[in-house]
Amino acid sequence: MIKVAIFAGGTSGEHDISVKTGLNIEATLDKNQFIPYLIYVEGIDWIYRDPNGNQYKIDKDRFCLTTQTEVVFFDVVFNAIHGDPGENGKLQSYFEMMNIKYTGCDSFVSALTFNKYFCNSIVSQWGVPIGKSCHFYQGEEIDYDAVVEQCGMPCFVKPCNSGSSVGVNKAHDIEELKQFIELAFEVDHQIMIEQFLPGREMTCGVTLYQEKISALAVSEILSKKEFYDFEAKYTPGFLEVVTPAEIDIELEKKIKEYSELIYKRLGCKGVVRMDYIVTQDGTPYFLEINTIPGQTAVSLIPRQLKYNGIDLTDFYGSLIMEALHS
């Protein structure tokens, strides 16, 4: 039996969503093949809670769990942490130094893709359409007129290192722009201001499945909010997801081609999700990549897997086996 440490929680605003993802993975794994241990990352503590409610901290020096009855050395980690420290390369760096197998992208890819601005700068070099943007560090002087000239109005203000649209706002005038810049700097020390592209929101999951990089499906996100923010993502009733998206074959093919290209060129592993805006002329503009996409009951990847006829239990097992053999 393979002992799997499922890491969930974390220090970001996505903590609770990550716990839901971890619980879903724990419940779904094949118990005839895997023994799952859900590890809650809470600040600097990594905690396991047994069925009786007893709590035990993970020994980070040896990466093991000592309970009243056993000492557990894990075979592999299933990383289910959205945001810090599981999606930005911090945990991956620890695992790599400790020679621990884990699911998902490595530390370099995780750090690069977590920074929206730098990731987009790289992706644009491969011929993938990217919206106009500006980049600022905290304390840097901002010429608001120059920002409007570059990005237009309205525009999006985003922390560079944040997931699930935490700290993201849409500015409609200069006053909102200033206000939202301040709010974004409360989340991260660097921000990007991005051109607003009116259009349809699309997302496409990509994974290495049965030894082949494959786009899962293209889904359209129909949000009742002005944009696909944190509340819309995780509150039932705020969005409708159409899988597959009702688009022509050529557009679907283009989004899948871009998504597989980005996955391959970045050197991604496991399952990731690419987000796009498709403008009226049919151009898919890349927005960002999610290297630890949600796996809750309302998340997009499980919907796309279902559409493709891929059993969730088998899929999670394949992610673990990919990690063990990498």
C-alpha cells in the first residue's frame, strides 16, 4: 500500500478551498491501493488529525508522522494547496531538498507561473495572444495617465502572486484605479494592471494522461458577477459552467493547441488549467495558468474529467503514480 500525504490548507485566502480540495481527494482515492493522510498546513505547522480528533505535527527534519501507534514515512505527497506555500514553489523546494516525490509542477515552474506578469511575458514569446499590461513594485511611483494610455479603461488590477482572484478588482476610473492598487499591494508587493478585454471567459484543463499531454476540454464560465472573482468561483449559484463550451471547432482546437503548447514549453506536470478571454473577433487571449486547480465539488477540472469519461479515482491514482515515477 502506498502512503500518501495529502497537503491542504496553506497561508493564503484560499485556505478553506484547499481544505475542501484535500478532503475530496482523500475521499476519492482508491483505498485498496493508497493510504491517505490529510495534512493541514496551518502557518508553520503541518498537522495530521486522526479519526478520534487527536492532533500530531509532522516531523519536518525526517518528514514523518509519529502517532500513538505508529511512525509513518510517506511514499509520496499529493499537493492540494492553492496559493502560498503550495502553488508558488516554496513547498516544492522543501520536497526537492528532502528528495520527496510529489504531484504537480516543480519549484521553478510553480514560482514562475504563480507570478502572473512574468508568466504572461514568457507565454507571449510563443505566439500566444496576451493583453496589454503594466507592472509595478510596492513603493514605485505610478504614472496613472501612462497606465490608462497603455491599458485603457476599464482595466484590471491584480496582485502578481495570488490565486483564485484574491485581491483582483476591475477599475472603471482613475479613483477606482488608485483605490484598487492600494488594495492589491495589501496582498502582494508587486502588481500588474491589465487591459480589460470584453469577451467570453474560457478555461481548459491539461494533463499528462496515459503518457500523453492532452487538453481535457474547453469550458465556458458564465458568471453572475461582473467578472469571475473569488465569490463567483466558490459560491454555488454565482456561476454556470458549460462543458464543453458552445464554440466552433476551430476555436476549440486553437485553445487546446495553446494550452498544450504552454504545458509542454513550461515543463508542467500533473494537471493544470489555463484561463482565456475570447474577444468578439474570435481571438483567445491567455490570462493565467493554475498549477494547483481546485478539485472541489464545484471545481472545473472534475467537470472536464467527467466530460472526457475519465474516472476521478483512476485519475488521482495516475497523478500519484506519475509523481512516484518521475
